[in-house]
Amino acid sequence: MRCLIVTSHPLEISLCQTLADMVVRFLIGAWHECRLVDLYKAGFSPALSTLERASYYSSFNSDSVTREIDDLLWAEAIILIFPTWWFSVRISGHS
């Protein structure tokens, strides 16, 4: 099976990266093909630009995400590994 593993964490030494490495080793050991994509290393911007939004319902230019589209079309399985930030909720003016 072709597996796309996508990570997103700002630190190279993180639980997310450790888990991604473990998943890749396991899948390769089970004879699966793997592609590992680190969105931070790739410089991927999740923000929709003004130009992208303006072209959203007409002729969207996908040139800037060609690699990502190719990865998604290649994959038979997608594994997402990312942190969920659980910090204390604090409302301004209240303790």
C-alpha cells in the first residue's frame, strides 16, 4: 500500500517526529511504500492568500501546490501526525 505520512510540528525533535519515524519504520517493515512530508520543512503555508481566495470559484491556479496534489493522488492511505495544543484557557481580566 502507498502511505503518505504528513507531520506538522515546529520542532524537529518532537513526539510528532518520533511517532512519524516509528510509523515509517513499521510500514516499510510490512512492505508498504511510504512518503513522509513535514509541512514545516516544506515551508507549507496554510493561509489562503487574497489571490487564491479571489480565484477560488473560477480558475484556481494549482501551480503552488502541485507537489501536494501529486502526493495525495499517489497515496492509498494518509496518516496525519500533528500536535493538539492543550494549554490553560485564560480569559483576560479573570483568573
